[in-house]
Amino acid sequence: MLIKNCNIIFLDKIEKGSVLIENGKIKEINPTTEVSNEIIDGEGLYLSPGFIDVHIHGAAGYDTMDGTYEAINEISKAIVKHGTTAFTPTTMTVSIDAIRQSMKVIKEAKENGTDGAIVLGAHLEGPFISPNAIGAQNPKFLISPTIENYDAMVGEANDAVVSITIAPEVPGAKELIKYLSAKGIVCSMGHTKATYAEAMEGIKCGCCHSTHLFNAMTPFAHREPGVVGAIFDSEITTETISDGIHISYPSLRIAYNQKTTDKVLLVTDAMMACSMPDGMYSLGGQDVVVSDGAARLTTGSLAGSVLTLDKAIRNVYKNVGYPLYEVVKMATFNGARHCKVETKKGLIKEGFDADLVLFDENINVKKVIVSGKVVHSEK
């Protein structure tokens, strides 16, 4: 397959060119001969690496916590239409048995493949979080952060865990952070009421990421910098739900300026109502009302989002003022690095997996390619 006449989004620039794909890989950029059995005319569209979502609960009426392969597969099919070519299905604070069942099917989807976006592994959001920063999680299912509880929760799917959200101030958390980070699992501070000092201690123990910046964490203040201050005052990465609802655009700009676009990932935190009409849904067994693009518990707390990564890129590009290639990096390469697949995904580079998205100047997705195959094409 040859994709020609497109504007290729590289890590630090955008250049007109063509890309030759063979056997699911990018074989050559700007090949000298245009010999291919399939030629796609990019018609001046942007060609981007596939988007990678490291924090997503559901879409199309399905939830990771449904605990079925079908649910993971249907989520993968829904989000690939929006340019997401790889993701980490995200669990909730629910029972140990329910998490273990979801981990089983996430591992199955990772190993056997899906019909849409590729499953890179799981993100466990809880249950080792603070009852005082619960967000849309269920406080009934909070348990102590111990190795025994962790092992019971992941069962035989330990090798499918990419990351875990944990509150560093909860008793036992620091020990578990040390244990998990030594195993190569990304420990992320989130749903936390930690002080600045407690957050910095968590970072020393191995926390290298933070979950949905600003949301469900202690804010920055002039005498107590809080978790937000610790994130800004360290080298850890973070993520933003850039839907214009969870965080204002000026706050996003301040955060990106402080952390740089090398250290921030765009995520959706999408729940089952993503790509569905407004109405009543659920998240982690709790009722969620979706109205005017916002998902909220009946108490009014935000309950994930209905965001897609193409919209997140559009929102940041149109409202924050960064070059397109820098915004795209936050949705592609940074996620690949987070999932430790940056040697094969997240860039348009020879030898890399051919996970690609063609979109126009308004970030409207026109074509999506996963492992060298067209899986979505706008009619």
C-alpha cells in the first residue's frame, strides 16, 4: 500500500510526502518508485500516527467492566473510527472478582487481537485510592493497597497490566508503589488528597505518572502546592481530559507550558456513552446522566467523559495555540512511550507499525489504518 500526496506529521514537523506500507509496517517514507498494488491518494490530508488512549472505560454502550471479550472488541471498533488505533481498557473501583474477570478478557483481547483498535494492556483505576477524592468511583469497593489484594485482583493476567492509579497517601500505598514500579508497571497518582510532601514521597517511591491532571486531586495553592504542585515540580508525566468540561482551556495552556508537550498525554476517560446519544447510562455500577456532552453522576460529579481523541486534538489545537505536530504528539508518541511500545508505535518512521490516520484541517478523520489494513474509511 502506498499513501501519497499527504502532509506527514512527524514528531517535530509536518512535511508533504508519501509512505509505503508492506506487511503491516512502514517500509519507506518518500519511496523513489510508486510501485504498489494499492495506492491511496491523500489529497493533501494530514497523515498522523494512530492515536493511543491510555485511559478509557468504554464506548458504544459497552464498558470494560462488562467483563466480556465482546465488550472490549466493541469498544475497539467504536473508537477506531475516531483515529484511536491502540488503547488500554480501564477498570473501575469495583469488586475484586469483577476486576479479575475484566483483566482476564483484556489479556485475551491483547493476545488474540480485536476488530478495531489494538489492546496494549490494562489500566487499573483503583481500588487503592482515597475515599476523599472518590470522583465517580464507588467508595464501597475501596480496599487496602497490599500485594495480596493486587494479586487477587489481576489473577493470571499480571502481564497484561500497563498502569495503575493509586493514592500515595493511603496506608500501604508507598510499599505497593515500590513493588509494582520495580516490576515495570506504571504507577500513577490519582484520586488522591495527598499533600505536596506526600505526593513527592510517592514520586520517590516510583510514581512516574499522574491520572487526569487537576481532576480528583489536591489543587495548587500558594502555601500548599498539593498534588498539582508536585506534578508541576517534578519530571513525571501527566494526562489531560481535554473536552473543555473537565479543564478550562487557559488551565490546559498553563499546564502544557509548565510540563511541556513531551510530558502530557491526551486521554478521553470515555465511558459507555461515548458515540451514543444523550440519556441514562452507568459507570462502575452507578447511574450516569449524559447531557450536552457531559457525563455526570446523579450527585453532579463528573463521571468520565464522552470524548474521543480526534475531538481532544481538535479542542487543544483550536483553543490552546500549539502547532499541530505538538498536539498530535500528546495523543500518539507520548502514549506509546507510556505503554513501552515507543520502538514500534507512535511515530511515522520506517520499520514502525503501520497504524495511521488521515484527517483534514479540522481533524475530521477520513481513513484509519491498523497494522497496514484500512479498518475505517469515511464514505
